[in-house]
Amino acid sequence: MSRIAGTFAALRAENRAALIPFVEAFDPDRETSLALLTGMAKNGADIIEIGVPFTDPMADGPTIQQAGRRALNAGATLHGVLALVREFRLSNNHTPLVLMGYLNPILSYGTDSFTHDAAEAGVDGLIVVDLPTEEADLLLPAAAANGLDVIRLVAPTTSDDRLPLVLAGSSGFVYYVSITGITGTRTASAADLARDIPRIRRVTGLPIAVGFGIRTPAQAAIVAQHADGAIVASALIDKLVTTNVATVLEDVSSLSQSVRAARGA
């Protein structure tokens, strides 16, 4: 069983959802992002998403765009992100790590080489924002050969007819983009989630994690009542910019407690 599948199985047994915070690798520098990864794992993160900086992050709002720019200025590369994962794995071999980014750096690296090196480094899953379903064969076979989950994104605009096609070959969990728009803006309501999550469950047995716009413990708790995971990104990056690592980790702890309490766990 993969680390991601094992984590969701354990959470299911405890009747609680996952907290999945986001770290932009190398933002504002390598040492800080490593401290965040290590600290988040100790403060309630069940799975951690690592953003791979890219020059044209089309799905990201201003907060993550600025984080990516800071990271690129700090020298971030895809090779460097994998080295960061390797260092994290020296002290943590249990928290699942998911790389979230764009296709161009993977193609430049070479899909076979990248998936091999990512698995060897300790990556568990991949979210490739701009990989369309019709071109998923660019990555899926190599990822499967190296035991990496490929986590697909679905949105409110994904039709019932298209859902099975989008999710074909996916594994790990489903990333539900709960709004139409970019990251870090508004969030879905409880009514939105009550309508949309069952629609996805009808076509997949994979866990469903909700992202885009979740900023507070209260919002994370609402998500946890309907889905299997709450993904928090921009709010944590904003807090890092205005405060420090310790304060971000306090927020992660608060989010974790809220998600845990959402189902009485």
C-alpha cells in the first residue's frame, strides 16, 4: 500500500479527514521551505503538497505566483526540489509528499528520468495542473512504473459524462478544485460541497480532497464534514510573508485541530 493510500485508510478508521497544507519549495529560500516541511509534519499535517516553482503558473493566484517568483529567484529547480525531498526523508519516512506543478519542467527533465528520480527521492504523488486527460499518456505509464500516484483535478465545470474519463488511471486521491477561478480567492460553501462531492463519489472510490480558497480553520472544518481532505495553500503563504515559520506552524496546528474535530474525532 502506498503512503497516500495508507494515510487515508488510517484516517478513515479514525473517522476524520486529512489536513493537506502546501509549501512552495524554496520560498523564500531552501532552508525555510525545509523547516516548513519538517514543522508541518510535526504539527498535524497528514499529507504535504510541495509546489514546484514555474515561470507561467496559469492556475495560481497572486499569492502563489509571488511565492513561485521568490523561489525561482532563490535558485529553485526541479532537481533542487527533489534534493529537498531527499533531505526531508532523512528524518521523516511516513508523511506522504505530493509534488504540485506544471508539465513543462517534467518534459524538460524527461518523464522517465523524472518519475524514477522522484520516487527514489521519496515523492509519493504528482499533481500536474496543465496535463489534459487526452495527453495523460505522457506521464501515467512512467509514473505507474515507478509507483507514483497521479492525482487528477476535477472542478464544478467537469461534466458527469467527463468525470470517468478524467479520473481514469488516477490514484491516491481526487483533487476537487471547488471554485471556478484561480487559487487563493473565494471558497466553496457547505451547500456547494453537499451538492458536488456526492457527484464525484458516484464515479470513484478514491478519497476526495478539496482545495482552492480554504483559508480558515472554520472553512477547513466545513470541508472535512463533506470530503476526505482539506488543502490549504495561499493562507499559509500569506502568513509566512507577514510573520514567520513558527506562526505558520501554529496555523497548521489550529487547522489540524479543526479538521480533527469536524467529525468528532
